Amino acid sequence: MASILALTAMQMAEIDRIMLEEFGVETMQLMEVAGRAVAVFARQRFLGVDARGKRVVVLCGSGGNGGDGMVAARYLAAWGASPEIWLGRRPVPGRGIAAHQLAILERLGVPIHEPAQSPTLPESDLVIDALLGFSLSGAPTGETAALIRAANAQPAPVVAVDLPSGLEATEGTAYDPCIRATATLTLALPKTGLLSPATREVAGELVVADIGVPAAAFARIGVDVSPLFATAEFLAIEEGADRM
């Protein structure tokens, strides 16, 4: 498609609030839809349509982005892949939905790697970057930064969830370090920072995924969005999209 609207980080945070407080759609519901979208995209675009036997490294933070990656790992495991979770930061047990998703994976026996200062990622068919989301306001540090560098140093393709970890969502500032993705699957609508010409170097192929946010939610913030996903759940984003 030639053009698609984009949102700032503040606008996307307001969409999340509207979905929860005005429409009653729980964050866990959106996370399940987002995580499945990531898994489906990974299978179709990078795993040859058949996930069986494929090794997938999923880099996860302790927030919503990490939870999306954990849901994706659960689906991929159900489809016969061999996912493993590498944590940039472990969610506090019993607190938050990322912790809930991690507990599910532990019960299912999905391998979990604790945060490490010098991680060495194994050979894999795909790396999924779900470390940091659109609330990032500064350069990644500590174990999260170490995982970003490790991902950039390995040869497998990298899919970034929503936006590459280390990229500021609104202006498109690429901090040091920043994931260099083969493809970025952005959720609901792209973030304005993804549309900066320089961002293509770190975002790679840009695709937007349907996570069930209705036009009525976008209308609450003054954004007129037609039914984008009437015929497909993934839409490629070309350069020259509109910024809101």
C-alpha cells in the first residue's frame, strides 16, 4: 500500500487507555492477539510456512512488548518449533501480564535464559526482538543492551515486535545500541519514528499487523482510519506514509 497513518508514542498510549477504560478490552486480550500475529508472521515470512523443527530465539523484556514475544513463543511451540526465551530483564513474579506469560512458558517447559551481561545466542532460524516497546526514552543499558548487541552479531534474520528495541517511537532516534531488524512487525498502526528515512536501516521491511483496534478507538483521538484489514491481516508499509 502507498500510504498509511502513523501515531506518536503518546497517541498509541492513549489508544491503549481507550481500549481498556472505554471499551473494556483488557490488555491481556490485546497481548494474545499481538503475540499470535507475531507468530503467524514469523511462520509465513521466515520459517517457510512450516514451523516444525525450526529454532527460534525470542528476546523478551519485562513489559508488554516482552509479553507479546512470550505469547508468540507459545504459539510457535504449539506449531512444532523449538523456541527459547532470552530475558533482558526478568518480570517480577506474580506482578504484571508479562510475568503471567512467562509463568505459562515455564510450565510448558520452554527454555528460559536469565539476564546475562555477555550472552551468546545459539544458532537459530530466526530471532524475535521483543525487548523494548514504544515507551522507550533513552539508550538501552545492562543486560538488555547486551542482548541487542548479541542479536546484531548473529547471522539469523531478526523480526522486531512493534519497533526495533533501541528505536525511539515518535522521532525515530536510534540509540546505541539498537536492533538492526530484517523486518519490523508494527502493531495496530506504525509509530511515526518508523517513517523516518534513516529508520529503514534499523527497521528493515515494515509490515503492520491487525490486533483488533477498531476505527472507533482511533476516532477518539481524532484519527480517521478506514477498515485497513478488511482483506488481509498484514499490510506492507511503503516509504512516504503520512505522519499524524
